Amino acid sequence: MISRTLVIIGGGSAGMAAAIKAYDLGVKDILILEKGRVLGGILNQCIHNGFGLQEFQEELTGPEFLARYAAMTQERNIEVWFEHTVLNINANKEITVSSPQGLVIIKAQAIIFTVGCYERSAGAIKLPGDRPKGVITAGQAQYYQNILGQKVGKQVFVLGSGDIGLIMARRLTLEGAKVLGVAEIMPYSNGLNRNIVQCLEDYEIPLYLSHTVTKVIGKERLEKIEISKVDANYQPILGTEKIYEVDTLVLSVGLIPNLEIFNNPKFVTSSTRGLLVDNHFASEIPGIFSAGNCLHVHDLVDFVVKEARIAATNAYHYLQNQNEVSLQEFAVLKAKEMGYLIPEYIRIHQSDTAVTFQFRVRFPILKARIKLLNAKNEVLFQVVRLYLIPSEMVSLEVKAALFLQNSEPLHYEVEVLE
Ligand SMILES: Cc1cc2nc3c(=O)[nH]c(=O)nc-3n(C[C@H](O)[C@H](O)[C@H](O)COP(=O)(O)OP(=O)(O)OC[C@H]3O[C@@H](n4cnc5c(N)ncnc54)[C@H](O)[C@@H]3O)c2cc1C
């Protein structure tokens, strides 16, 4: 069996940032296992700009951002095994890997899990109708267009108005396709306002809010789709059906943390379907850490690399046997207005100055008071935040000193003010 001090699973931005930080702290025996042939993960296909404003104070494209991180990884001679897909990890930190040479087992002293996320497919959203060619996810469309240089279709409709759907509507338009519209089941877009303006309005692509695809029609190739308006319960309203003749339907209907390797529900949180971690990005299995999109889906790569560095620092402490004793441990429950909360379990160490919570709201809120309460319903921390939208992650920093007297579960409440 091969042994390594630190194994990082996934060589995207989170994996590279974690490897660089661990190396700089003094962990030299690091191995990155990457199932693809290049570093960078999803960044390879994100050729638009908007990456690295916080990290490099510059607006880079995805490939430019990843090139800087890949160079930093290579400068340190950090070992990367490409075309190595991790199939399983057990609690002893034995990693089963499918490689071009066959199955390999690697024993790690510590693991940082950074495998990104995957896209919801037609099957996952129970898209009604036929299953012809031409129904693809936004990530697949991005891969065909931006990596392989292949056109995906001539007459296109997009389902889902998150940022990836909006960016792909513009991208396919620029490549000569006619994008007939973007349908969104919610009464609001899940994308950033700047993307609605720059990707749809600038190209006169209509956005149909409270609409969904109610039928896919086509034998071999997609021929038509039917879209309908939906009611407040997201049910199609009879009589509102419209038919569009399209050869391609691009699905941008959500990303889910990739956790196939950890199919043990004991270690997984139901709110993100990612690994359950504490405020040090440590999982419930000692020595296994996680960061990036496999933990929760990020809108900005800057937050991904920041999180990965924290995970790497704590992996380093673990490897040095410098794990601090927890002064307090307790769970934190999310408010019903929050889609998820990271972390849901807190361990306060002597060296902690603050605990950072991250969440997304379920629906847009103009003005809210966010409160963290103890079991007696006493408010420990509160803050007013404006313009909360599901597409943007919210980050709250709470002083660790506030928790020194607490050992009971805490809970969040969101008071909607406007
Ligand atoms: C379309 C799109 C547009 C975006 N636009 C912006 C933007 O404008 N600005 C911005 O700042 N951020 C943007 N982001 C967000 C940000 O870039 C990503 O959230 C971030 O790059 C994710 O990094 P990651 O390392 O967590 O995941 P990934 O980049 O997905 O990396 C995961 C890696 O793990 C590998 N892997 C997966 N499974 C295994 C396995 N079993 N074994 C071995 N390896 C495995 C994958 O091959 C991949 O290389 C965008 C994201 C997307 C998807």
C-alpha cells in the first residue's frame, strides 16, 4: 500500500489552494489526486471574466486564475497524479483509486476533500416528455463550446436563471445561436443582477419568470419544447402553454456537492448534502477535512481558496498533533429562511478569535435582522443585512468569546424587516 502524509482529492481551485497552504506551513509529502488531465477543475471552462477580484485585485478569466494557482503548485513541486479517480475513502483514511494502471490503495495521515459539485440533470428534475438528443446541462454546453470548440445548437432555450444559465445564454448567442428565452420557475431570477443585464438584456433575450418546461418533444433530436406559467405552488397553469421550436434545451437547474465517495449519511449534512464539518472545516472523521464546492456551492472562487487555506491550516495542526482541546462544542441550527448553514457544528479552541458562518437565503429579502440565539432564546449576536438573494452567499463573523460560556445548541432566526 502506498502511504502519504497529506492527500488532497480533487485538483480544482480548492485543491490547489489547500496544497499550497499546507506546503508553505511545512507539509512536504503532499499528493493531489485528480480524475481529469489538468489542474483547475471547473475554472478551465469558465472563460468569462469575474474571477479573483479579492485574491489578486484583478478581474481575471477562469483559466487566468487557475494558471496562477497551477504555477504556484508547480513551483513547489507538489505531486499531482492525473487520471486518478477516487472511488472510496474509509474511516482509516485508506483511499481506493481507479488509475490507468488499475486500482490503487493509498493510506493517508490526513485528507482534504475538494472534489467540487455536479449538475442536476433532466432525470433529477423529472423533466416531462421525450428524452431526445439536445437536452444538455449548462456545464456540458460550456464544455462543448469552450473546451472542444463545438457548437451545441442553433435554436436554444435555457431552463433556469442562475448565473451559469445566464452566462451560457450569452455565450451561445455570441457563438451564433438564437437563444429564444430563459425560463425560471421562481418569481425571481437566481442570478446576479449584473448578469441579467449583461447576459440577457444586452442581447434582448427574454426572461420568463414563474415559467417552466412542461413538455420536451422530439424523437431523435429535440424538436420543440412547451413552456407554461406556474402558480404560487409551482404547478403549471392550464391554458398558458407556449410552444418553441428549438434543437437545444440547456438545463441550469442547480448544483449539488459531489459526495458519492462518502455515501455514509452519518458524515453528511442534509442541508447541503456535503460533508458535515465544524468551524475548522474538520469532518467527524479525525484527519479528514473538506472545502470548496463539495462542501457548499460557491459563487466566488475567492471564497473557495480562502476556505481551502483554513482547511489546510487545520490539517497541518492535525498532522503536527497540535489539535487544540475544544473549550466548548455545540450544534447551530439554521433559520427556516436559510437554504443551508455552514458550519452546523462548532468547536471553540483557545486560538479562535471568530467563527465565520456562511449561508444562502431561500428567497430574496430586502432587509433582514439575522439573530443567533441560545436555548433560552437570548440573542447572542444580531446584525441587519440588506438585499439578501439566493444567488449570493452571506458570510457572518461572530466573535469566538461570545461562545465561551455556551455548551447548548444555538439557533438562527431571520426577522424579515422589508
Ligand atoms: C459556470 C460557473 C461560473 C462561475 N463564475 C464565477 C465568477 O465569475 N467568479 C468567481 O469568482 N467564481 C465563479 N464561479 C465559482 C468558482 O469558480 C467555483 O465555485 C470554484 O472554482 C470551485 O472550485 P472547487 O475546487 O471547489 O471545485 P472544482 O473546480 O469543480 O474542482 C473539483 C476537482 O475535483 C476533481 N474530482 C472530482 N471528483 C473526483 C474524484 N472522485 N477523484 C479525483 N478527482 C475528482 C474534478 O475533476 C475537479 O478538477 C463559477 C462557477 C461556475 C460553475
